[in-house]
Amino acid sequence: MVSVGSKKGIGPVGLLKSTNSYLRSKLNHNLYDSKFCVVSGIGRSGTTILRKSLEIHSEIHSTETENNLVYDLLEALDMSINRRSKSIKTSNDQHLRLFKNLILDTTFPEANSHSKINTLFCDLRIESFKQLLNIFGDNCKIVYIVRNGVEVVASRMTKPQFKHFTFEDNCKIWAQSMNVVKSALDSQHFLLLRHENMLNGEDLTVMYEMLFKHLKVSFQLDCVEFVNENFCHPTKLNSEDKQIKSLVNRKNRWSKFNEKDKETFMDICADAMDYFGYTIPN
């Protein structure tokens, strides 16, 4: 029997470090090698109703909430790699593994479904999108939904959860979606959806057929019917959202912007509106 430390070149401390490193490399989250989907989009673009419709699907396991802590972690990962690399004392693979486990521990602490698509919902920017693919690789699908910038900015200005943002802030936030989509559109892992397709039954069905094909799950009509029955934000934040006419009202909100806001919107959002094929009202 060989005693601890008797092997040439390895003392007790060295053996402990070697064992610790080995164990850390093996003790991954239960879902570490599973399939994942990340759903994203600017708030008030249809992200909630999209999330809730996917939660109905029998082959999808959802966190059933927004997970913007994941966005924070992805941004921190990007900063650590690009600005703090000299301070990292582990290999790049180990560093990515650490963040992947941290994301899984915070979003799926008790999940063990390897047969389903494990789905979370968070904001994404160019940097966080790139790190998401670095971490999850071919096991991850990204679904991003966009909506007309006039409607998004106008809607965000009326909702209490966005009251800390100025009109200019909301314009900048929406315009960022163009940069995300441009950087991601060529990726086979990325799918772009459009909010306006949720408002037409035939377009909605086609959109969900495309979505389920992207996720490699079966077509389930219940998901489509949920969107048809909940044409607006399903949390029903106010009485207006319960009325189908509110969808028409949002398209007319440009006329309620003052001249300064219209100028601000055009300065910040014109390129993104053109890129997505939306027209700024006269």
C-alpha cells in the first residue's frame, strides 16, 4: 500500500489539489448535457405570452418565470473573459463550466428532465448571446421575438415596471434588438419571430410550426390556441389589455408622442425600424 505523499513529486497538498480539481471537473449539474432553449426579446414585445404558450407544451420544461439573472451572469462572463482574463486562475474550459453550472443551479435547481427541452427566458445583448453559445454550444436553441418599435416604446411608457426608464432610454433599449438580431441571424441556433404574426390565426399557426421545427418538438395545437385566446399580455396589467381594440390603439400611439419624442425616436430607432421592415408613421 502506498501512503499519501509517498509518490514522487506529489505531497499531501499536491494530492489534495489534484483530487479537488478532478472532483470539480466531474460534479456538474444534472442537466449539464441536456438540450436547452433560451427565449428572449425586448419587454412588451410578446415575450410573456410566448413563454406561457411554450409552458403548455408536453416536451418543454420551463422555468415559468423570467430569468434575467442569467443575463447578468452572461454579461459578467463576457467581462471576465475580455477584461479580467489575467485574473482567471483556471483554464477557459473550466471557467465556462463554472458559469454554466451557476446558470443551471439558479434556474433549474431541482430539475432532472433529460428528455425535454429545458427552457429559460432572459434579455440578450450581442455579448451575452455570444457567451450563451460558448457555454451551451450545439445543445442550445435561441428564440428571439421582435415587435414594432413604436408600439414597444409606447407600451413601455405606460407600464409601472418600466417607469424608471425615460422615453430616450426605452428607444435605446428597443433599438438594441437590431444589433442582437444582426449578430445572431446567421447562426443555425437562432430563430427570429415577429409579434405581428401572433395577431393573425393563419400566420400564428405557421409561426408555431416554424418554432416547433426549430426546437425539434412536435406541433401541439394547445400552444397556438392559448395565444389566440390571450391576444395580449396574459398577466392583464390593466383593463385596456383585456380589450382587443387595444391592439389598434397601440398602432395609433405615434400621434400621442410630442414633437420632441418623435424626433428622439427617429434619431435612435430609424435604422432598426427600417431593418425590421416597420414604417415610422407620418
